[in-house]
Amino acid sequence: MTPVSQDGESAAGGPETVSPDTASKGTIRVLQLYPRDMNIYGDWGNALVLQQRLRWHGYTPELLEYNVGDAFPADVDLIVGGGGQDSGQLVIQDDLLSRESTLKELAEDGTPMLLICGMYQLFGRFFKTRTGSVIPGIGVLDVETHGTDERLIGNVTVSSTEFGDVLGYENHSGQTTLGPGVKPLGTTPKGTGNNSSDGKEGARYRNIVASYLHGSLLPKNPAIADFLIRTAVERKYGSFSPGAPDDRYSVLAREHAARRPR
Amino acid sequence: MLYFSVPLGKLVRRVSRLRGGGSAFPGLVVEKIDPEFMQRTLSTLPLGVAVVSGTNGKTTTTKMVVELLESQGLKVFTNRTGSNFTRGVAAALLGDVDWRGRLDADIAVLELDEAHAVHFVNRVPPRYSLLLNVLRDQLDRFGEIDKTAQLLQHIASKTTGTVVLNREDPRVARIADTLDGPQVRYFGLDDSLLSTFPNDDDLRSGPGSPVPALPEKPHADVVLRRVGTADADFEYDGATVTTGMKLRGVYNIFNAAAALVLARSIAGNGTTPTDHDGLLKALSEVAPAFGRGESLVVDGLPLDLVLVKNPSGFRLGLKSFSAGGYATMVAINDNYADGRDMSWLWDVEFDSLREGGVDQLTGSRAYDMALRLQYDGVAIGAVDPDITPALAAFIQGAKDKPKRVFCTYTAMLAIRRELSKITTVEVVS
């Protein structure tokens, strides 16, 4: 068995991709939005993958959290937000609305963001529940979501021109439709995606990737993780010089996941 | 209809067992031809029905309650096969009733899956219920944990006698506020042990941070005060008693406190006084239910099976059983009974396996597990999704070491089947 360093600074199960002696190419500040209340489907996995891959590419990750009532940190380079239960969404709703202008500014400025499930919905214009009440979103994304009685559950493969096949798992009853201001992440040869009618999944706007998929999303889709990282680094340092992360388990996990039933 | 439904059901049960068929099918048949069979039979029991539900520990806790009650001389009917839904109960009943449909028992103690329990209690209001915990579990099947808590609340609201609640799980303890009929009793944990039970709300807070307690803790009927290597201290009736324990894992022993409260509630309601020495003796002899910390012997050394089916269970499993000196295998399947969504693996931290690494990974999602371990910096020996060769390689490669296998439900069934070819594995019928 390969010996592993105890500090968690390096990847195990494969060749070392970054020697601890190598000087860092720079620091990237990754902000988790509401990790306390919005973390229902392994959302930590996305933050962990960004943290580790930044290391493997030779950068120093700085992981930040923003929860209800916190001061909003300055100089954020990358934002990741996850899904929540209904109760979690209620808890953060007012606080999120109070951060509307900050988050809009960051988004328009090109800050890379990953928004999953509940946070995808709340970054849209509104969520209309089954009973007809309207929960306002912060309108960063030109999308709207309608609550339904139908729960869309199962494995999904998204075909994306930008990222290739995106693999994940969906579990939501809100159905989202895209306005002209955003593009879909891709189409769904397997699974449902945004809604049960148009065969589209997720949303792309500036450097935002929004999706219903968890699994978690980034571990099995390193192309998206590296897009977020590259964008963050280029915005901060002008250019990105990638490392060579060992993605053999990711390749195999993708192959096996793609063969699993819906 | 009524006169031949039982003989017919029993016949179907015999035939389907001869064919090695599923344990619930005869239940389906009798439910179709005689929908009142279950209610009618259970309503004849002098001490009624006790339901055990919650996310983790149902099977072992139910087994404990049964053995505790048997120590008090009670005849107990239970659904031992783990078919923990209504049809499974009907099937188990068919095995135990005589040909005229009579059940020779004082009480039924039934393990019920949260979702199925709701249907069950609507048909058969239980006299007792024991609600263990609400944790993140297979969200693809159960939905949000707040919804799961509502299911447990419904079970409690249908209970006619005593509801036993976990004082330390806020979602379960709060159920008491919604009840006005049944009596409420709690099982509890010493403050010093609280940190060994992370709840999902603390998932992302710093290590070692305390579990938020209820504003005011109600009195608990039984409190687990201390867990030793082979014994434990329980406090009840104002005194602390020490008893040996065969059960392993803090969470199993906490559930022993739960079982004690329920058994005391039931036994204390009879005409004869509770035999406390008998209860403790029975408790010390309870062995884990299959796959729940079950220890088998391979090549003269222990091989422990630890069932993991949700993040809290996996975290508790890692915490309860130190990795030191053990060879480790992890088997992750994604069949329906395991949960198809792999997200839960990302809610478990695997730092404790970093020192020794993991020798073998297997199961249909072996590579998802490999990817998970890679991101936590845990070294990986071999990966083979096919369980049979993976298990053989694991045993061959670690002949001189005790072994531990963390496995999801269907992976555990496959592993037990394989192990039964080379060692003694308890047959569960």
C-alpha cells in the first residue's frame, strides 16, 4: 500500500501530484454558501473536491463559510452552494435576499460559482409552491421554478458541449424553466433534469454552473471542477498553469455510474 | 374466506420456502384474500403490539427488546427476518399462527421501517412505540429528514399506551410536545458520551463541537452513563448498575438503554413485578443482529461485518471500531435497498482510515468509494466491483490479521453468502 502523508495535503492512491516543497502558485478563496443549512446531498463533496484539486494544481485553497447572519467575506474567488430541505431554505431565505446585490455583483463580474439544487432555485427569479405562494429568489439567473407533486429521482447523464457527459443523481420536485438570459448546462439522454418536459438540465450564465445534480457533482465531473478553478485563477492571477491530478478513479467511477440503471 | 385464508397462506409460505422464494410473498397472498388477517390476529394479544422505528438500530434494538421480554417469561411474536413492512409482518404471522389462525403470544414486538410503520399503525394502533432516531438516510427513498420526523410523530400519535423517545435526538424528543394521549418515557445518554453521537445538524461544524442539547432535558427512565470495552453502566430507578455486554459499538449499547425502557414499560404493566436481575442478565447476553457488528471467524481470526447504510451509521461505525491492527474492506452497492444515490458517501469523513489505508474495495459502486477515499487522502489497496473475487483476495491477502468489512445492505447479504461457504454463519430464516 502506498504510504500517505498524515496532513491530508496530498492525494493518496496514486502518484504524488504536488510535492509539499513546491511553492504555491497562489491562494484561491472558496466560499461555501450556507453550508450549515444547505448541505443535504453530500454538498461537502463539492467543496472538498475544489479544495483538493486546487492543491493538486499547485494552488493554496482557503475554504470560507458564509452562514445566516455572518459578515460577508471580502475577496471571494469562487462560490459553491448546495441543496437544502424546505426548512433549510426557509431559514436562509431572508438572509439570502439581503445579500442580493453582493451576489449579483460577483456574478456579473464573472466570479465562478457552482449552484446545486436548492441554491440553483433560489438564485433564480422565484419559486412558486404547489399552493401558489411565491418565494422570491435573488434573480441572478433568468430561471423560474414551480413546485409539483411529482418527484424527479434517479441517475442522470447530461450531454454538455462544454464539459462532455456530466454524471449525477437528481432528487427534486421543483421544476425549473429557463428564460432567454441563460443557457442549459446540457440535454438529458438519461434522467429528467430541469423539468419533465423539455429534456434540458441545469443552467449556464457567465461563469455560473447551476444544476440539479448531486452525487456529489464535482468528484465524478472533474471537468466542471477544473473549469471553476481555472476561471478563478485566471481572474485573479491572469493565467492558470494546471497540475496533473490523478483522475483514474474518477474515470472508472464515471464508467460504472453511467452503466447503472436510472 | 376467513376459514381458509390462514391454511392457504401457510401452504403458500411452505411452498415458497421450499422454492427458496422471498419471505414476504405469502404475506401478499393472505393480505389479498383476507385483508383483516393481520389486525384480527394481533388484536388477540393480551399485551398488544409494540412498534420499534427510527433510522438506525431497529433490527438490533428489536432483538434486544424481544430477549428482554422473554427473560420476564413473556411469549413474544416478532418479525425476525427483517422484512420490516406490513406484508413482512403478515408473512411472519403466518409462520407463527396455528392452522386455525391462533397466535400463541403475549405481545408482538415489531420492527417497522418509518414509511411502512405509518400504514401499519393506521391499521393496528400499537400499545407501545419506541422511536430511536431520525438521521439522514437514503433520501432517494424517504425524502427529507424533517419528513421522516413527521412519520415518527404519526406513529407516536397513534400509540395508545407508552411512547419511548430518544432524549438526545432533538427531532425525536420534540415529538413529546405534540402528544396528549400516550405516556412518554425517555432513554438518555450521559453528557460525556454525547460527542460520540454527531447528529446531522453538526455535519459541517468544527470537530469536537458539542451537540446542541434541548433547552431543558426531561428526566430519562434509563440513562447510559459509561461504555467500557466489554461492559456498560446504566442508571435507572436512582441507581447505576454495571453489566457485561456482548454488543459492540456505542450506538448499539445506547439502543440497549432504549430497549430497557421499553421492556420496563411493558413488564412493569403486568401482574408480576419486573425481574431486574433477569433483564440485566438478558441484556448482557444479547448478540448483535446479523451484519450489525457481527463477528465471524475466518482462518482462526475475527472478521467483523459492519452494516453501513447512511452517513451517521458509517461515521458511528468508523468511530466505534478502531481501525488499528485490522485489515479493512469496504463494499458499496447501489441497489434499491442500499439507496441509489451515492451522495451520502461525501457526508462521511474517512480520516480515521488514513493511517492503515483500505485493503480492498468492492460492490457496484466500488469506484465511487475509491474516489471518495482518494479525496480524503486514504490509501487504497485493490478495487474490484465483483464481490466474490474481491472477498477472496481480501481474505487471502490478510491471513494474519483480524478483518473488518464495512458494507451496505445488499453487499452484506452477498458477503454473508460467500462467507457461509468457508465459515459458520448464522442462518436467518
